[in-house]
Amino acid sequence: MTSVPSKLYSDDVSLVVVLLDTNPFFWTASSSLSFSQFLSHVLAFVNSILLLNQLNQVVVIASGYNTCDYIYDSSSDASQLGSEDGRMPSLYSNLLQKLEEFMIKDEKLGKEQSQRAIKSSLLSGALSMALCYIQRVFRSGPLHPQPRILCLQGSPDGPEQYVAVMNSIFSAQRSMVPIDSCYVGAHNSAFLQQASYITAGVYVKPQHLDGLFQYLTTVFATDLHSRSFIQLPRPAGVDFRASCFCHKTTIDMGYICSVCLSIFCNHHKKCSTCGSVFGQAQSDTSSTSDLKRKAPET
Amino acid sequence: MASGQVSKRVKFKSSVKDPGTPGRLFLTLERLMFKPNSPNSATKLNMEFRFVKNHKYTKEGSNKAPMLNLTSSQGVSYIFEFESYDDLHVCKECVGKALSKTGETPKPIDTSEVPSEQPSTEELLLRMNMLRENSELQNLHKRFVSDGILTEAEFWATRKKLLGGNFSKKSKQRTGLKSFTNKVTFTLTPEIVREVFAEKPAVHRAYLDLVPKKMSERDFWSKYCRAEYLQHAKNANAAAAAAAEAAEDEELALFLKPDDILASETRRKIRCVDPTLNMEADEGDDYTHLPDHGIVRDGSKEITESQHELYIRTLSQELNRHAAVVLQGTPIDEEQLKDTQTVAEALKQSKQGQNASNEETDMNANQDRLSRISKMMEIDDLQASSDLPLAPLSIKDPRDYFDSQQATALKNSRDTSIGTDPVKRILSAEESYASLRDSISHIKTTGLVDPIITPEVAVKVLSVLTHNISSTNYDTGKNHGLTVLDTLPNTIKEELLYHWTSLQELLKHYWSSYPITTTYLYTKVSRLKDAMSKIDSQLQELKESVQSDLRHQVTLLLRPMQQTRPFVQALEAAMQHYDAELQKRSARSGDRSNGYT
């Protein structure tokens, strides 16, 4: 970031922040794609982005089970021009070195904490780090590469991160940073689907995981400017219907608590989430005053 | 010049692109004459200056040829290209004098006789061009204007936009330019002077210092105005010019430089700002990194990176300063507004009083600041809990909801995956981490998978992706198939479309004449109504003329409520409105006649 302030950026210069899912519980359970295969595809993809434009910048953030961290930043990669140590470029060896250190740290932290019910990775933390990095780039001056976030995730969504993830999505939307996502897990990720939908990114769930590299280069390699001229896969539709809190069924229309926004499929006298007492749904005058009453009789 | 006559070698042009006729231009205070060099040439000109309405000339330094453009009161422009800028300047002065002279004399009567609606030759040319380029428009024009259904003016009135921005711009400019001379006039009254002194303390100080010891009042203000003029020229060149002039003239520089009294006052004010407010932290918290944001002035973003930044005052600075003075609001004594000298003195006295109090407050300000910092920087954790009566909000752990949601999803996934890979399921955390580290070191030793992707897989992926995209395209594009219109033979289709455009044109005029306020509009509406009913009968004829199998299609097309072409619907609506209006009208006139008789 500091090395290129004098260069003129055109609209096709990209800053790609790659969020790498390093959740060990997912990868050891994954049968269709091994972690080393996954890494091969991703490393080749990172390299090709850097080759597309010499001003392009790639930042890789690992999102583990217990923590997340920056593991690669092409702008501060001093040894980029250095010699290759035998069989692979310094880019790869640096990244792998950092990744290994990260795994050790992640494991150590895991021993101190209790395990969660769902083995999700820390997507919210990684998203926040990516957005912080992008904010820093925005403030570095009027000339900066066009940033976007690419989530390479496979772990299931962590429900406890819901609010944090949604907040990250909305702040990405506000700063006009698209979140692309490539989900390699078994089921679709509702978090990533919504993230890409809200921020006008692309969501792809590859059918052939052994061709992951092809998916990545075809869909996610183009810069944001060129994207407007290209037909990219669009999801058939994102299901935004909510589930009610009482029976967990998907509903088209329902009742919403005016205090905590809990959703119900039929009328309740009292909100089961926050305890607000509702008035009669029919009479207009009494309901408005009653709905405001949020203090429960405890 | 002394004799009042100027003669220069010029080229006379009717438009800028015209190569021009070489000849001589003679200018007196009353009239201008052009005589071509070749006696055969028909281009001659001899007109009085009172017919000249406006004059323009090319600026020196622009890469255009030196040209003078005189516009007559009829809107015709006469362009003279000179051999040099010196010639242009001489003639410019002469024209300026002549025009200001005629401006003083009462306007000749014949200018008022020209009707305002009369289009200029320029506009007529434009109209002709439009008709030539747009055959559809030509058809409409032929059909309605030649038949007398619409007048020429009516027809073009609805197409003002088509006639292009350049024309309307030009006419706007003509009304905007009132002065005939090239002078810039500044008017200063004691009231304005007072405002200037209040907003620009440095000018006030300079006035007290310089007038009348060093320079006369008149010199002082002309210098000030010169500085203002330089400052208001907004481009970078002007800033450079300002910088250059300031370097030569000490007093002028005083006005051009940023106001140091103001700056010190601002610094004093900044010291009083809430110490906990961190303005730097919020600096990037805006949308300025996004395109199309930022202050736009005169249609262009302000660029402050000029090296003469010192001499550029921004609009926001001026606005803020003015607002500050207005808010300060010192009372104006009528006595003070006698002349500038008293204004200056009075302001000085009021300022002195203010300064004294300012110094006093400055002494206290530091003390205040310190106590305020200690008050503002209270650390929440160290404070005693404030025991306000609060009703606790009982909110269930939101995790419950999502956990239960996820549990069902997880159960499903386990059901599907457990059969395929039972061994990997039971790995503990340690083993998982170990296996992941193994794969990393595996890559480290053996390198990336080579090849990363086999050609077969790549082709498969590519075809899957493109198939997805093309199939969604097909789905969305399906609705734009053939319309009913496309199934009809070409002649009928064209005729229908022709009727459609004509009808559109008529309806546009028809509805624009409502409400009917004048008899002129009334006759226009009835004229239009007749034309429309004619089209209606033509459509009926068309319907009858086509073959029976197509007739149904055409009927469909003409029938109201058809989504493709609601011909008749639009027509009927207009007709109904007309009838209703007619009834109302007759009823009203009936009432009135009853009332009067």
C-alpha cells in the first residue's frame, strides 16, 4: 500500500481480499476436496490475479475455528522479487509458512476454549478484518485499487455469528465493496448467499470441486470494471422468506413484534422473545399504545 | 479613431465554418459597412448600429482566429475575421462605443414590431435540418402543417428539445447580456464597505493603515476590486495571474493573500472546540472515496492541488465567513453609514471592545479546557453505577433460535454424509489440526498439484457455467417474442404504425391545449378532433380492406384494452373528454345567457 502511492490507478486495478476457510473440522470431514487440493487451486488463483495486472493486490485472511489472521499481503511481500527456493515461488512458500504458524496458533487457542456445537469457522471476524483493511486502503488517498472480498468457505454457517455477519455485510454494502463467495461445502450457505446478494457480488457453489480453479478464474478473476460487461452466473433466487420463531416454519406473511422484531406465524398475546404484551390486533387505537409497552411484569 | 471612422481588412462570414469573403470593414459611430474586395461579390453590408443587438468576440490567447460576431435584432449574426488581434481590439472598442451610444438613445420603434414568435433564420435552418434527417417527422409535418391542422409554431412548440440545446442556450445568453461595454463595474456603498470590512478584517486594517496617508480612497478601492476580480476568475490560469500580479504589487498582494487576522481568529476558535472531538478520526468517514461525491462548483470538481493554492479562495470559505459575520450581527447605526472613513472608524472601535473581551476569555479558556477534559474523559468503568429506575428488557438468548435452526440442517447433512465417510467423522480436534498441518507440509514438499486442473474438467466446468448463463438468458428473453404486429404483412404494418405516430402527435397537441381558456385553443381542439376522427375512419377502412384471416388480428390490435396498441382507447378517451367539455361549455353559456336575460 505504501509502495505505490505515485502510480496512477485505473478502474481495472483490483484489491482482492481472499477469506480462506481453514476450519480443521470441516476439512477433515470433507471427502470431495482435500485441503491440499483446495490450497493448490487457491494459490494458483491468487497468483493469476497478481499476474493479471501488475498493480493488482491480494490479501489473504485465514478464518480458522478459534481465530483469524492476515496470512498474506502482496503489497508488503518484500521477497516477491527474491529467488525461488527450489520448487515453488516465494509467494507460495511465504503464504504456506504463515498458514502453518496460524494453524498452530489456532490450535493453541482452541485448547483454552470450549467447543461450539456447530463447527463453523470465524467468518464474521474474517469479514471484519477484510473490511478494516479496505477502509484503510480507502483512506490512503484518492488513488486506490478497487476492492472486493472473496469468501472461500466450506464450513457451515455459525448461527451465533449471525448478527456480526449481517453487520459486516451491511457495512460492505455501505462502502460499496462486493462480497463474492465460492462455497465448497455440502449445503448452500445462507450467510454467503445473502452477503453476495446484498453487496451485488457473485455467489457460486461449484458442482465439480476438482475444477475449482476453473470456477475461480472464470467467475472471480475479472476486475469490477470489466464485470459490468460480462455475464456472470446469477443465482436463480435467494430465499429471503423468514422463519417464524414459534414453529420454525417458513412463512410468507406473519406477525412481527414491534419491540424486538421477532417473527410469528400467528397472533400471540405476548412476545415469546422479549415479553412485550400486545394489544388486540383488530382495534387500531388500542394496539398502537399497547405495542409500545415493552416492560414486562417481572 | 480620431475622425470616428475605423477601417480594417476583414473576412466576412455568415457562419463560423464559412470560409468568408475578403473585404474591408468600415466602422463609424452610427453605422457599419462591409465592402468586398472583388466587385463581383454580392456580399455587401451596410447597416446602422442601432440594429445591432449584441456583440461577441474571440478572446486573445485562445487558439481561434480573431473574430467579431455582431448579432442583429432580427437574430442574424454577422461574423468578421480579422488579420490580427490588434485589429480586433481597435474595432472592438469602436463597436463598444457605438453600441453604448445607441443604447442611450431611445430604442428605434421598428425593433418592437418584430413579433417575438418569429423564428430566427438559425432556428429555421435547424428545423429544416431536422425535417431532412428525420423522415418520420417530415411525414408528420407534411400531413398536419400542410393540411392546416396544426400551425408551424404549434408543431415546433412541442419539439423545442429536439431543436437542440445550442439554440436555446444562445437565446438565453442574449437576454443575459445587458451591458454593451467591456468594462466590469463594481459598486461600493458605505453599506457594502461596512460588509467588506466586517468580513475581511485584513482589508479593514489595510484601509486604516493606508488611507489617506499612502494612497487615495479611490486608489485603494480600485485595487481592492482588481483583487476581487482576479479572485473570481476561477481557473488555474487566473490563479497564476493573481500570483504574478501579487508579486509585483505589494498592496494588491494584501488583498489576495489569505486573511491573517481571520486565520488567527480561527485558530483561537479551534482552541475552544470540545477537546474530546477528534476531527481527524472522522476525516475518512464519508463517501468521498466513491465516485460522484464531493463539492461540485460550476459543474467541475474543485481541484486544490494547484501550486498557487495560496491565491484560491473556495466558495465554502466565503460562505462560512459571510455566515459568521451575519450571525455575529452588530447593530448598524445610520450615522455610521455616511462615508467609508466613518464606517472604518466605527468598526475599529467595536472591534477593540471585542478584542479586550477576547483576551480575557483567552485567559480563562485554558483553565476551562483543562477542567473540561477531565470532566469529559470520565471512564465509565470507574464511575459509580447510576441507579435510574429502569425496567429490565427480557430478551431471550437469540442463539436458541439459530441453534435449533442449524441443528435440523446439521442433522440432514449428517444423514447424507455419514454413510460415505464414517472414518473421518470421529477425528478429534488434535487430529484434525494435525492432518491439516500435514497437508500444508505436503504442498510445501511436493509443490502444487500438477496440472492444477485437467483439460477435461476445465471444459466441463466451463460448459456448465456457460450453460447456466445462457439458460437464464433464454428464460428472460422468452417474453420478447413476436408481437401481433410482426405477424401482419409489411404494408399493413407500416400503415398502422404511421397512423399510430400521427395519432400520438395529435393527441399530444390535443391534451396540451387543455384546459381551454381562449377561443384560439377552442378552435385548435376542434380542429384536432376532426383530424382524429378522420384517422379513426381511416382505421376502420383499413380494417375492412384486409383479408378476413388478418382482420381478426387487426381488430384485436385496434380494440381497446389490447396491451400492444390501445389505438381506439386513446382516441375514445379524447373524444369523450371533448364531448363532456362541449356539454359543460354549452351548459355554462346557457346559464350565463339565462342569468343575463
